Amino acid sequence: MRTLFTLLLFAIVSIASFAQKTNVMVMEIKNEIDPRMKRYVDLAFDHATKIKADIVIIEMDTYGGVLTDAKEIVDKIMHFDKPVWVFINSDAASAGALISIGCDSIYMSPGASIGAATVVDASGQKAPDKYQSYMRSIMRSTAEENGRDPRIAEGMVDERIVIDSLKEEGTIITFSTSEAIKYGYCEAKVESIEEILKRNKIESYDLTTFQLSSTDKVVAFFLNPFLSGILILIIIGGIYFELQTPGVGFPGAAALAALILYLVPYYLNGLADNWEIIALFIGLILIAVEVFVIPGFGIAGVTGITLTIGSLILIMINNDAFDFEFVRMNDILMATAATFTGILGGVVLLFVGGSRLLDSKYFKRIALTDTQQHSDGYTANFFKESMIGKKGTAYTVLRPSGKIIIEEQLYDAFTRGEYIEAGKAIEVVNQEASTLQVKSIPQ
């Protein structure tokens, strides 16, 4: 009886174990390592935690990117409490090599490569030795943490390192798949992620690939210098037309929406620092003060324009304060071109499109543009009867305007330019709206 019960219990446990599948999540690093990729990785690991993934696999094909962002990705990987494996589907160069070494296991496809982690500056030239030293230390410590030869990791960065039978001075290490397996930098050559799971005897699993949400896709979509230029144009045009037609609301709402779409994506991706956004708003405030408060055009206006243009450019590029060492020249040129194109486009819109907008049918629906001409029968007569020819006295000094009294009633009045003392006799010669034109008469 006891034997039968034991067999039954074993069968139940076996069925339960068989039914429980391994939860595997895949994320893709197939673009440049930059703040956008860092945010993607952060979101992916958050999702892995949320779905309780048992294993995370990174499918990689990258030539590298920004060192600081790669280091933060490595920290994220090494602090994740479940196994993280990497499948190098083609290339893991530079920052990609660092991220791969940070993973618990490395798998490579036939013809893949890993290495060439020398740090370069914005122009593609080798960066100063302080950056190479920093990269060497990160590569060494990361390799040590995962049980890989730290000297090889350093040899991927520094051409001066010599490793017997492996590396001569003047070269850097880049491993093929077979070489990486030989020197402990790859567990196996595989064709697919499914093969990786099979090699690890994982037969029953749920495999999902992390995808950005619709909101995050919109954020990523607006991380484009061309679209940023259009948004800047809308901001400038919206503010201008709102000032021209106060109370309409639509141009102001469009400017506000464009400003949000401009700032939020760059902020969420770590490109826009708080001080850059603050500088932008200070610049806009100074321009407004120069236009509406301070007459002329001086220090406030020049400072405002400088801060506004400078912050718009800096928000789009991955600079560390004013350190542009690792910012590609192409990124700087693109950000500058987008900013000035947006501003110039806004100016053209103001001069060319402004008059057309004011004459458009849509604008006439939301704003009063007609004038009430006297020839069309419109009048503004505040007097019950004609006042021309009536006589009275100046109640105050007329120089040339003031008040008069006629038949014990006070009226606003003005002269043709002559000066009339209070108490002098006057005669009305014309009436305009609520005022009377008068002249002095002898008493």
C-alpha cells in the first residue's frame, strides 16, 4: 500500500514538473549602444521581472556605441537575479563586447565575432589613454566576475598588451566563434536561440520577445532630428499666431503639444538633462521679457536667443554637460541643422503663411475679421439729436481735449488744436462717436 502511494505521489510530482514550463524572454540589441538602447534594455528587464522570466536571452548584432551607456547596461545585467545569456548573431564589437562579457553565458552563430573594444572619440580616432584605461578596467573586472580570462578582455582594448601565442603588441583581440570557444569566451556555436535552450536541456518553455509598447514606440519615433525641426517650427508658429489672435487657443495648444513631444522623448531617453530644459525655458522667458516689457533689443533678448538655440541643440545630443568627446560630429551637425531649419522655417511661416492664414475660411470662422464701415450703414452715435451748432462753455481747459457743458450736461470735447481756457464760450462744429469737436466764440 505504501509503495502504491509513493508511486502515485511520484507520478503527480512528475506531471506537475512536466507541466511547468520555463519562461524565457528575448530582447534584441541590434543597433548602436546609446541612451535609446539603454532605455530599451531598462524597459526589457522591468518587463522580465514583471512576467517572472526564468531566463533572459539577448540577441546581439552591434558595432558598439557609447561607453557610459554600455556600462550601465552591464550593471543592469549583472544585478539581474536570473540567468542572462547572449546570442551573438553576427557582431559584438566594442561596447557590444563589453555587454556580452557581462552576461552569464555567451553563444555565437557561425561567422560571428567578438572584440575590438578600443574606445574611439566622435571622429572615430582613438580616444586619450584615460578612456582606454577606464575601458580596460571595466573589461577586466567584468571578465573576472564571470570567470573569464581578464588579460584577454584587456587585450580587446589595448594594443600594447602581449599574450603569448595569442596576441602580439600592436594588435587588438577580435575572436571568431571557434577562437572564442577555444579561449573561454563562448560556450558553444549555435544556429538559433532554440538550439541554445536545447543544449541546456530545456525542452518545455514559453519563448517571448520583448517589444516596446505603443507609447514607447511613439517616444522612439519622435527621437529624430528631422521631426524635431518640424516640432520647433510648430512651437514658433503656434506662439506667434496665439499672440496675434489671443483667445483662439488652437495655435497655443499646438505649440504646447509640440513642445511636449519635443522634450519628453529626449528626457525619457536620457539625452535631455534637467539643466538643459531649464535653460530652454529661461531663454524663452527672457525673449518674452524683451518683447513685452523692455523696450528695444538688448542683453535680455540676446541672452534669451542664445540660451534657447543652445539648449535646443544640446537636448538632442548625448553630451556630458559640455563634454563632447564621445559625441559624433554627425550628431552635432544634425542637431544644429534641425534647430536652425525649424527656426528659419518658423520665420518663413510667419511672413509667408501669416497673411494667408488670416485670409483663410477657417480663420474667419473663429476670429472676427470684418470691419464695420460707415458706408455699410454702421454708426456709433451716442447723441439723441444733432449737437452741431449748439453753444456752451468750456468746463475744463481744452488743450486740445477736455470737457464742456451744454444745457447743464457735461460732454467730452476737443478742438482743432487751439487752446481754450475754462469758462470760455464754445460752439460745436462736429460730432464723432461720443465726443464733440468745438471752437471758441467771442462772448
